[in-house]
Amino acid sequence: MSNNNEKTFLTGDVLSGDYAPQQESSQQSNVSSSGVVVGQPLKRAMTKRHLVMLSLGGAIGTGLFLGSGDVISQAGPFGAVLAYLLGGVIAYMVMLCLGELAVHMPVSGAFGEYARTYIGPGTGYMVTWLYWLTWTATLGTEFTAAALLMQEWFPSVSMWIWTLIFAGLVFSLNVSSTRFFAESEFWLSLVKVLTIICFIGLGLVAIFGFIPYQGHESAPLFSKLTEHGWFPQGIFPIFATMLIVNFAFSGTELIGVAAGEAEDPAKTVPKAINAAIWRLLIFFVGTIVVICALLPFEMAGLNASGISSSPFVTVFNFIGIPYAEDIIRFVIITALLSAANSGLFAASRMMWSLSIQKQLPKVFSTLTASGTPIIAIVVTMFGAIPGLLSEHFAPETIFKNLLGVAAFTMVVVWITICVSQFNFRRQWIKSGKTVKDLKFAAPLFPLTPILGGVFCVITCLSMVADPSMQVGFVCCLLFIIACYASYYFFYKDKLS
């Protein structure tokens, strides 16, 4: 093992509250000559600031910078604000449920382990593979999109060279050590966060007329939010866009994945969840308000046809920020790399978790001397190869369906979090313990898990109403069925 003082985690009884980190010195090292460690737990090296930025980094992506136009165009400016507020409330309920589970049972592989313990082993197996698929399938598209953006700066350099460079960078960050990964994700996420803060700050200053905006001394405050009526398309589009909105908040659940590698999870996880959710609400709602207040309705819809069409670029240009297009291109590249960095981390931990449960060969739980699951990381990287082909084969169709698949699978994971917390709390009370015995308890039980789960189910069903996402919906259902079938065929009689 490495000779630092990072902590590791051992599994205890799930209802007695015996889950507790133990010092690395209490473990027996099993280091091979190649520098890998077999059968050891992951290291606890993440602090609260790492968890917060990991969550923000996973949630703030190109969907906010380029791809959230459907919400504004369908729901209208004011409706879009309400949609993001409702999405934030749903995400907060789910994350409160996750917080209770993660504090009591801080393990890497989080959702799969919670579902296995409190719903059923087959569901735990399915959720783990579903979450792995979500991130693995999008890795290749993240690298491809970043390479395409780099080509706008360096048109003579092949896209595949940039793809390999970015893939190598993200792989290196993940395989180095948990602490180094956390630091890299902190700084990558910070670029996005600072950009959004600047955007909202400058936008508000322009809205209230303190700086010139597009040749005018003052912008028309918030009148554009309702110039086409409060709900130009009616109330229904607010709910129809919830899949996109909930997907925008996805990534917050990375706190649960990282709980198994967090220092003092009983303190850091609840604080990180609260900090991440409130920041995301402010960032998302604030961004939509600024865009809709400063740009005409027909220009406010964010679309992904190009960097220059981003409302971030338009607003920065109207305010007079030089090189706005280059700035946003750089920010989006960091957003893509940050998402890929988080995705590789999450997917590899899911594969590691399956190996620990003996649902994959033992080699997948092999750790480097610095405590990272090397084989799981390598295999996940290879799983991203199909995504690299999306640029050459009907890219719009592939990206649209990948968005639908990623959104649907993420919301399914959220549903299992709510159900797991509901079942856990009932078992906790039946065992003779009280809510006060929990180190962190989700408030308003059972309303919190019930409402969170019901809203997530409604969000999943909204995917059926979108013809462009129906193929992805069917594929997701088939994958879920295949996971259950493979579990009960191969593992039911082998595992409890």
C-alpha cells in the first residue's frame, strides 16, 4: 500500500450502524511485484470541497451551455424558470434520500449496493450496470465533442489526435490516485463555476442598467420574461421538459459514488449535498433568468448548432466582452473533460463494486498501489470506443438518443435511491431504533422518498411522449430486462 495516511473503509452490519472507516494501518497489504493491490478497499481521500465540485462538475455541462434550448422553447421563459425550480426540488428530495443512505452506508458503488440491500440483489445488479452504461456510453461522445471544438482552433490537426490526447489525459487523472483525481476535478469544475458566476453577475448588472448593453444604457429589466405571456405554450410543456431538466441536475448523485472514498462521510456527505443542490439551483435558475431577460424569446433558446449560437456568447458579445466565442469554447472543452473525468470515475467504481460482489471476475477489483481500480478504469475506457464513432454516423440522431438514454437511466437510478431509503427507514424503525439514532436523516419521511420517486416515474414516462426518444426508451427497457435475466440466470443460485 502507499505510505500516506489516507483512510480506507471496511463493511460492517447495515442496520446496526457498524459502518465505520478504519485506519489503513489495520489492513494487511497484498502488493504484487507489478505494484497492484488485490482485495483491498478504496482509499478515503476526498474532502467536502472535492465532493461539492465533483457533484457540480457532473451536473454543469454542455446541456447548460448549449443544449437546454428545448426547455425555453417549449415552456417559455417563465415556464423554463419554473421547470428548473421544480427540477431542483425533485433533485433535492432524491439527494436527501441519498444522503441518509450514504452516511449510514458509505460505500463505493453506492446505488447498486443500496438497491441490493434494501430492494433486492437483482435490482442492485441491474442498477450498477445501468449506471456504468450511462457514463461509459457518453465518454466517447465527450472526447469527440472536445476534439471537434479543438479543430475550430487548429483545423489542420486531426480530430483523432485530440481525441487520443483528451482520453489519455482523463485516463491519467483517474489512474493516478483518488486525491489527485479529486483535485483535478475540483479545478476543472471551478472553471465552469466561475464562468457561470461571471455570466450571472454581468447579466444582472446589465439588466439593471449599470453597464451598457448592445448600445443601450440599460436593458429592459425582466420584461422579456413575460412579453409572450406567462405560459405561451400552456402548462403541460413544463412537465414535458422535466426529463431534460432532471438530466441537467444529474451528476449530483456522484456524491453517493464518492462517499466510499470521502473523509468522515457522516459530516462531509450531508454538507456536500446541501451545498451542491443550492448552488446548482442558483446557477441554473440564475442563468435562465439572465438569458430570458436579456435576449428576445427567439434568441433565448439554447441550441447545439454551434458555439457562436450559444446565448452565453451572444450575451457576452452584447455586453462587450472581447473574445467571447473563444472564452466559451474553452469553457465548454473543460466542461466536456470534467464530465468525462467524473464519468470514468463513476463507471469504474461501479465495475469495482460488481467485482467485490463476485458478479465480475476478481481481477476487476484490482487496485494500484495508490488505491485506484486500474482494470475497471481500463475496461471502461475501451467501452467508450463506440461513442467515438458518433461523429461519423448520423451524429444528431446518435447524440439525441444518447441524451435520452443517459437521462432515462439516471432517473431510474434516482427512483431506486428513493425506494432504497424508504425501505431502509422502515427496517431501521422495525429494528427498534429511532430517527435520532441516525447520523443524518432525510426530513419529512415518508413524503420525501414517495414524492421524489413519483416525480421521477412521471419524468421517465414523459420520454414516451417524445417521438425522438422512443427508440432510446425501448433500448433502455430491453437493457434492464437483460440485466435482470442475466442476474437470475448466472448469479441467483450463487449469491445471497
